[in-house]
Amino acid sequence: MKIASFLILLSSLLLLPISAAVLQQEQQKQSDECSFSEYKYVIMSDYKIPVKKKAEPEYPPMAIRAKITGVVQVKLLVDQEGNVVRACATAGPQMLKESAIAAARKWKFVRHFGLRLGRKIKYMQEWILFDFKLDGAGRVV
């Protein structure tokens, strides 16, 4: 009996460093996906790119069954044609992130936004928030 307890304790101690390493790799992977460093882009906190077309995310059925709600923040890289080049969910419930990213990729922004600012800008960073809500009966609001 003591040997079995010892083995369980030993296995849990051995798995802790592995779990921490896996968690760190996942965080690094998300950080890399959300880094647009290979692009030369502009961040302008006081300017929002005008939106031409929006797309709403589909509420994942599994998230509805689990009654998961919340806001997903999506970071975008938009090119001068108004297309979303990259999208990455930086915050929000994990189960809702893929749906938010898929919707964000369908957004279309006004072309040549850089010329409106008096500069030739190839890419610009933008943010979108998607609010996933359910009513008391678990229906999408």
C-alpha cells in the first residue's frame, strides 16, 4: 500500500514539470500567433479603420450546451486594401475563440486608410470585441 502511494506521488511530481512546460509552450505559441512582427504595421490608438462589412460569429453548439459566455478580444492585421491578413484571439473563453477568429477574418475595412491619414501605410493593427451572450434559458441573445 505504501509503495502504491509513493508511486502515485512520484508520478504526479514527474508530471508537474511536464505540465508546466506544455503550458509554457502553449502560451509561447499563442504569443507567436499574435505577433505581427514580420509585418511593418502601424498602431494608432486614436484612429479606428472604418468598417465596410462585418460578420457575426457563430455560437459554437458545445459552448451553448456548456453555457459558456463572455467577450472575445481579437487582434487584427489589416492591409491597405481593407482585408484582414491575420487574426488572433488574445482574450476570452477558449471555447469561443475559434468562432470569433473565423468571423473576424470575414470583416472588410475601407481601402487605402493610410492615404486618409496623409501617409502610405501598408498594414494597420485593429481590435474587435465579440460578445457571446445567452439568456436564462440558454438561448443565444
